[in-house]
Amino acid sequence: MAVDESMVARVAGLARLQLAAAEVEPLTRELNNILGWIDQLQAVDTGTVEPMTAVIPLTREWRKDEVTDGDIQQDVLANAPQSAHGFFAVPKVIE
Amino acid sequence: MAETYTIEGRTGPWEVVLGLEVHAQVISKSKLFSGASTTFGGEPNSQVSLVDAAMPGMLPVLNGECVRQAVRTGLALGAKINLWSRFDRKNYFYADLPQGYQISQFQHPIVGEGKLEIETEEGGPRTVGIERIHLEQDAGKSIHDLSPSASYVDLNRSGVALMEIVSKPDMRSPAEAGAYVTALRQIVRAIGSCDGNMQEGSMRADVNVSVRKAGEPFGTRCEIKNVNSIRFIQQAIAYEARRQVEILEDGGSIHQETRLFDPDRGETRSLRSKEDAHDYRYFPEPDLLPLELTAEFVEECRRSLPELPGARRARYEAELGLTPYLAGVLTADQDSADWFEALLADTAKRQGKPPRDVAERAANWMTGELFGALNKLGVEVADSPVSPAQGGELLALLADGTLSGPLAKQLFEIMLETREDPGAIAEARGLKQVSDTGALETAIAQVMAANADKLAEYRSGKDKLFGFFVGQVMKASGGKANPAVVNDLLKKALNQA
């Protein structure tokens, strides 16, 4: 698999990354190097190996259904650039 | 087979193909991945943990109850439970999604294929396939009309567990889509996995609509997002299908897109701002372990399921001999069915008869008298002022002749107001049917004496006057006389010349 410059620009847009035009070409090259390396790994036959889905052998670390958190409106809003009446205030989003 | 629903275009009839994605909020005290409360209507941002606010370094921990409820819902829909599933990140940017991604299940959902029986008035019973159910987080809520210059964001809903229940494209009319949501709502309410409250947004649907000529492959679909009532779902489908037919017949083509339904105008509109958003760049959620279930856990979930509405309805028809109509009304929601079963058990016990023998009478009384009264009072059956045991007592008093039909109605009115037991009311207010022949014979004699002229007419062949005498005796008894006994006694007395 390989990416071209237009795909890099598109993915950057989706991820809200602002790339200067001059950054696109080197980034495309770097990403293709990484993808090339992954292609190399794909060459290994893993047909008989179970997929590894986690490095920690834990499965049922579930939480009990209890209210143990919340009621910290001040903390939640503390880093907000703007807040009002207990809400985050963000630039108007018009649908 | 009933008539198929079609959109009549200039070039002939078009078939409508529908698939629904229903988002159902899981009933749980705390959120899917945090310990913050899920209660509806709290102060803004008061039910938010630092996990829900996506503060750096916070880690999600899965709520086991939400897993259990998703599995129970899957089992209730006869679906395959996947013992191994996984969470994925769905990436997009929006002001009310603080993480910048939603934790969802994309490739490996917890529940696989199942099915749901639906029934429409015109179409009869039909099966709709379920494609999958997965668990995911809800987003926060944006409020656009509180400030002229800003949108306000409340994260209380952020992180609340949702089940996304995805149907196959098996529905062909607005009525079927409505019946599907109704049936689904009955099931999740019956098993207690979702409260089904569409007004508060606990259940909402994305509706996929496409049109085609009969026998052709599926057309391109449009998705109408977040429709929150069954009526709106049906209106949105009718509008959207008509819109697509007009475009196609004018030689155009449908672009796959997300649309919004505007209930005020009854139309759907394109949501152009999200054109790019369809590339969600899913990848496995690195902060969570795969979700592994044991067969014992699934079995426990299965054992915890109550009787489902469809099975209950079939049982009412087969075992209790109720008509499909009565069985349908009584099983439409869990509260009605529970009330009816309590009434039936009490009635059968008091009258010493098998339930089947008293079921129809009890069902008729409940759907007629009780529901009528509750409707007038604007009260749900769960809050009925009359209890099932009181209903059973009333039916017993009717059955053993203590009460006549009209007296029972009168007494029921008093029960609704006073909440007293019918036996006590009948005793205290003397509302008992008089079947005592001695007392009635006296009354009859008095009536006959007072109406000597009518008596003579009757005896000379004017049979119709019999009704007049019945009425007079009933009146003399204050409406309490047992009509059957009055009839018998009167016949004897009048014909004794």
C-alpha cells in the first residue's frame, strides 16, 4: 500500500492538521516508508498464529454499574476558553 | 398477501426499500466507560467525569451492566451473541464530541444477526432481519438558541451507553417501519434494557431510504438522521421516497448523503456540512481490551429474560382463548400485561375456576371499563387508582350475582374516587343486588296493586306491558333487584289470574 500527496492532504484535513504545501511531499515520502515497512512485515506467514489482540491477559475488568463520579462542573469547565451558565461556549455551529 | 406500498410516478409504480438504525439508550445508572450518572435533565455538565470530558490521560473502563443489557437485547431478538467483540474509534470532529472520536464497535459487534416479527394492519405478520447490535457512546448536546454568538455544549449525555440496533433493508412501507419500531420498543421495554422514551431521546432512528422499480437491484440510499417519533419516521419516509422518485424520473441520480427531517415543514433536507465526515478512519480502540464473554454469562443473561411480548400474546390466544385483538391490546406494554395477569390470577382464585374460564370476562372488563376510566383520568395503568385485586373482587361480585351490570358500573365509579374495596363499598352503601324472593315478591305485589289498570290490560293479552312491570319493580328496588329473579317472579305473579 502507498499514499499519494492528495491522500495525505485529505487525511490531514480530516484530522484538522494544517500542512504547508511544502510539508506534503516529505510527509508523503515518510509515510510511504512506514507503509513499505509494514508491507515487509505482511510478508511473514502468520497463517498458523492466533491474532494477538492485547498485551495484557485481562478480559473481565468490568466496572460495577454505580455512580462514583460527576458533580464536578467547575473542574470540567476549568480549562474551557469560554463557558457560560454551566455550558461550554463554543463558536456558533450552524447546521 | 396484502397490497404493496408503492409510490406512483409518471413512469409507473416504485418500490420503497427501508432499513433502520435505531439508537437505544441502555438503562444503566452510570455511563458506558465512566462512573458519572446517566439521569435525564441534570444541571449542565454536572454529570460529567473527566473521562467523559476527554481530559488527557483519562482511561475508559467498561460498565458490565451495559454489556449485559446489550446481550439480553440480542437474545430477545433471537440474535447470535459474539463471545469475542471489540471496540473501535470512529473519528470525526464536532463541538459536542470532546474526544474527537466516538468509541463504537465497527468490525466486531457484540451481537450479530437476529430477527423481529412485526405486524401491520394492512400487511399482516412479517419478519424483519436484524443485521447487528453494537455498543457505543452517546455524544454531548449542542444548544444553538441560547446565545446569538455562541453554541452551548452540555456533556451530560457524553459517554452514555447506546445500543445501535441495525436492521436489514427488509421494510417496504412507512407502516412497516412504524411497526418495526413499535415492536422493537415493546421488546426493549419488556426486558428493561431501554425505557423506549422517544421524546427524551432514549430511542431515535436513522432511516435509510431508497427506491427502485420492482425486480431491480437496490437504488442509492439516503440516510435521514435522528428521527425521534414513529409518526415522524413515517412522514420522513413518505417525503423522501417521493423526492427520490421525482429526481429519478427527471433523469437525475441520487447521491448518497445524510439528510435531516424537519417536522415543521414535513420535508427532508441535505446536511451538506458533513460531506467529508463519512471517512471515519475507524481503528481498534487502544485503551480498551477486547470484549470477551463466556457461555455461562450469556446463559445467565438468557435466564434473566422475562416472557417476551410476542410469546405472551400467543399464549393469551392459545391458553386463555382470548381474541387476537384482546391479546394484542393487553400485551402492548409490560404494565398492562402485568396488571392483567394479576387481575386474572385473583379472579380465577376468587371464583375457583381455571384462568381460561374467566379470562375473556376479565380482559373485556379491563380493556373496556378500566382503560376507559383511565383514559378519562389521563392516568397510566401502572398508576391506576383501582388495584388488580380490587378489580378481581368486583368481577367476583358480578359473577356470584351480588352485583348486576349497572350496579357494578356504579360501584366502579365510586372505587375510582375512593380507592376503597368494592365489597366494603357495596356493604356500606347498600349497593347489593336483591335476589331475595320474599322482598321482591312484596315489591311485585305492590306494583301490581298500584297499577291495576295496566294489570288488566296485560291479562287481556297486551304482552308488551311485561317490560313496564319489570321497570316498575326495578325502580321500586332502587335498581338493586336482580333482573333475572324479577323476570321469573313477575311471570309467575302476572300469569296467576
